[in-house]
Amino acid sequence: TVQETGNGRVNMARALSDAGTGFMQPVGAPDGGGPIVGPYVAATVTINSVSVGSQATPITYSPSTGASTSFIIQVNCSRSGGAGNSFSLSVQNLPAGATFSFSNANPTCPNNPNPANVSSTLTVNTAAGTSAGSTAFTVRATASNQVSGTGTLTIAKAAQATLNIVAPASLAYGSTALLSTTGGSGSGTVTFSAGASTGCSVAGSTFSVTDATGTCAVTATKAADTNYNAATSASATVPLLMADQTITFGPLANKTMGDPPFTVSASATSSLPVTFNSLTTSFCIVSGSTVTLVAAGTCTIRAAQTGNVNYNPADNVDQSFTISAASQSQTITVTTAAPGSATYNTTFNVAATASSGLGVEITTTGVCSGSGTGSATITMTSGTGTCTVHYNQAGNGTYSPAPDVTSATSVQKANQTITFDALPPKNVGDADFSPGATATSGLAISYASSNTSVATIVGTTIHIVAAGTSTITASQEGNTNYNAAALQTQELTVGIMPLVIAHTALSVNNFTVSFRDASSGGKPPLQVTVNWQDGTMSTGDAGSTFTHTYVNASRYNIIHTVSDGSPVQAYAYEFIPVTVSADTATKQFSITVHVSGSDGLPISTATVYLKKKTARGWKQIRYGFTDSNGNTVFRNLKENKNYKVVVYKSTIDFDGSTAIKQPKAKTAAFTLTADTAVNIQQGTPAANGPSGEPWKGDDGDPPTITNIP
């Protein structure tokens, strides 16, 4: 197939060189062959002109998105020759990043009419951020020749974001503030304007108040730049305020009647004029800024500034000065003088008059108090130092102040005495006690003991050490207000408490006690009466031993009386019944032994022994001491075993050295079983042995017991 064209003739040389064996047929000849009629000539397209239409849609600058628009391209072309009538379109010089497309990039130039106009739509897509402005671009049509047409792509400037002016909420006259903006777009310059405002002005970004009575509305304008149009903010109205002001008015010097008039001056921060007036026209008057003295006393001048349309009134400032009277003197006469010395906490009276007849003011300094007009009562407030009394008359409009008069009084300490009553007799073992001395000064008393082997001083109390006598001395050494008090003494006598022993025969129905009285305390022999409290009494010398046998089990309070009136002492003795209880809830039994007197009160000084029946007889297996409730507990005892309980009472010999253990009561034998607890019996007083000797345990003598509580 012959396809080369351009000169209207077949290139036979190239056709013959083709290796194919088919026939040659010019392009455009009927399919299937046929005779080639005459020479075959290709079409020739000639571009006559290219025109670019107006931009179809406007484009506005956007920093973040691109835009699209189109143009109509008109090409005028001519055609000659045979087949082949298309031409191509292309574009040059679009903005950077822009893309384009044609609705038909290779249009066909028609046969009729000839020449003809061919149209194609050019679409241009701009890139995001393409600058605003106009760009000339070229559309080229290419056929047998090339012809270009020129178009213009226009990107309009965008509107700025809303521009806001930042202005003060209000501003006082004479003040300035800086204006600023928020919002807007681009790089244009911001300017500010007060427009037609009558009370403020703007210079650059500085905002000033020029008239507090005027109006003020300010706006901001941000100029256009390459990509954005100019923007103007909404108007901001700023309320205009009157300014505050202050007055400076310095102190005024004191004057004396007869001094000439003088001027005063003051200034206001507003620079407005200050006016003056007198608040005490009885003593001074003001004309303009000139002050004229009228009479002796205190003159007060007020400086004022009432403000104007731009300034609020200033706070008034007052200044006072003293106008002394003309030199008419007066003197003070003390009519009742202060003493040369006085004792602490005493009083004295003083009085004074002035030759002017004016009242004299009396005051004090130093170690005294008191004041008055014409007279005063002065109190000495310390025992050391000096009291100074001041007499003063300050004068008035007629009299000048009188010369001050003073007097000095030295102070003396006050005396004090001690009251120390006789001390009651005490016994060894008595608790510490207070001697009870007092001082008229109310100060604390100190004590001393002449015989520390009998009594010592612990703080402000006496501690008994042993029997004997000691002289207790009460003292008060004084302080800054009081002299030391005279010493006072009292004799302290300490006796020995009578002691009791109960270690004689103990039988079923009686109990014998021995009693030794020791109340003589080294005194001459005295008579002692002992009331045994069972209807019998005994008498004898102090220090003797008294013995008595009771036949009934009970508690007895033994009372003895010494003929010199020594304190009555009482001692209680009782037989001790014993009760035993068992806990049979488990196979391991516990029993509680409760020891009490016949009056039901618990005995806490007893020793309790538990004995168990063995093949060799009764054997002591445990012992314990009754507690404050009279109880002793034996635990982990076995069922079906025989037990008994023996109680001993512990006492102390009259010389305080020997521990005596006497059997007092025992139970009958009992067996621990879960259902025979009722067999546990009430204890009875211990019986004597068969020979009439004191009772002994079933297994021999009572065991030796140590550490008896």
C-alpha cells in the first residue's frame, strides 16, 4: 500500500523496494483494488489565521486551591489536493504549574467551504497559589505551515479575611494607647484612622484622647498586595473619659500673732489653677493665695481644684499650722507636791495651778501611773526605779504655754510577812503533804528541813523519811517589789505506826491475835486503850503488846487510843472461808479458788495450795496467790482425780522483818467429774492436829514459801 504523500505523486522507487508481493494502492483508493486512474495527489492544509476568544469564567486567587476556565479557539484554514486534511493545536506561555487541554487537539479542515473556520475549546487549569494578574499565552496551529494567536489568562485578586481593629474599651483624656488588628490577609500595610472623630486622634498606631467631650470612632485599613484587595475594618467606638488629677500642697510653717500676711502655693497635675480657702476663719482668712492671721490657734487652709470638661475634680488637700499667741506668759505652781520617796503599790496625791487660771495637766513617767487635770492620784507600780510627775499648761489664744514643771519620787520595796501554822504530827508511811505557809505578797514560799533523816523537802511538799523530829523553816526571799520576809519555823514530829502480828493458835472456833502499840515515838510513857470490838477492851502502857482471842468468825476493827490524843488507828482481822468452782465443759478442768472474808470482801494477800491424792497420800502439786479480786485459777486438771485446797494467810511481824505463813482454811476432798461439780464443798477453818498443836498439812509441815506478796 502506498501511503507517502506530500507531492501528489506515488514514490514508486520506495514502493518497488517493498518486499511484499501485493499490489500497490494509493491511500484513499477503493478497497479491493481497481485501476489506478491518473497520478494520486495528497491534500494540502494551509492555516490562514488563529484567534483566541475571551476567558469564559473569571478566576480568583486562592492560596490553597487551583481554578479552571476556558477559551474558544478559532482557526481559519484552506485545503487543496486529495486526502489528508487535519492540523494540530498547541499552547505556550501559560503560568507555571498550569495544565491545559483542547476539546479537539487535531481538528479537520473541511472541503467546503474553503477556506473554512474550525473551532476548538481550550480548557486551562491553574495551580493552587498561582499569583493574581494577567498572563498572555500563545495558541499555535500547525499544518503545512504554522500560525499563532494570542490570548490572555486573568486571575483576579481575592478579598481579605475579615479585618478587626483592637482598640481600648475606654480611654481618659491625656492618655494614649496602641491600636492593633486581627484578621486580614496578605502583606499589605495596615493604617489607622479616627475619621471624623472630634475627641481623639491617631498617629501611626498611637491613639490619643484630645477632648473628653468629643466622639471617637477608629478604623483600620489593610492595603492591597499582589493577591489581595484592600480591606477596611468595622468602626470601633471608644468611650472617652475625664482624667483624674491630684494636688500637691506642702506643709505650712507655724506662725505667731503679729506676723504679716503670707502667700501659699499649690499645683495640680492637670496644670489647672488651684484655689485656697480657710476652714478656720476664727484664726485665719484667705484672699486669693494670701493668708492673714486673725487669732492664736490652729489655722487650716484647703487647696482645691474643681476640674473642667477634661478633668475630674481633685481631692482637696488641707494643711494646718499653729498660730502662737502674743507673748503673754503664765507659770505653774505645785500646791500638793509628790513625796521624795514612796513604797511599792502605795499611792499619793499631787495638785497644781496655773497663774492664767487654765487647768494644769498632770501626767507621769517611770515606775508609776496616774493622771488628771489640776490634781491626780499616783500609784507606785514597781519596787525599783524613779517616778516622775509632769505638770503642763499648753496655753490658749491669750496665753503662751507655761514652762513645764516636774518632780521625782524614788521608790522603795514593800515589806511582807509569812503565816505558818503548826504542823500536825505524822507517822512513818504517811503521804507527802504541803506545809501550808503563805506570804502577804502572794509570792511562793520555800521550805527547809533541819533533819533530813526525818523529813526532806520535795518541791513545796514535805516527805516523811523516818520517826523523829525536824524543824521546818518557811522563807520568802522577795523580788524587785518586795523585801525578804522574816523566817518562820514549825516543829514536825514523826511517829511509828503501831504494827500487828497474827501468828498464834488457829482453831475451828477461835483466832488469837497479838498487838503491839508503838505510838509513843520517844515520848514519856503514855496510856493506851485497845477496843477489840467484840465487847472487850484492854489497857496498858504505850509500846506494850496486847493479846486477844476471838471465838466467832467475823471481821473486827481494832481501835486503840493514846492518852495524849494521838490519832486513832484501826485494824481489820477476819477468818477466811474458801469457795471452789470448777469448769467441767471439757475433759481438762480448771478450778477457780475465791478467798473472801466473812463480810464477803475479797482477800488479796492469801497463798493457795492445790493438793492431789496419790498412792502415797496427799501431795502438794501447785500453789498461787490471790489477785485483787481474791481469785486464784488452777488450769488443766484431770477428770476423776481427788483434790483439795488449802489457804494460808500472810502477815508481817511487828518489827517489819519476818514473813509469817499461817494456815487459815481448807476444803474437803473433791473429785472432778463432768456431772459431780456439786460435790465441791464450802471450806471450813483449819482444825488443830490430834495433839492440840497448830494444824499441819496432811503431808507434814506447811511447805516453805518465799516471795510472799
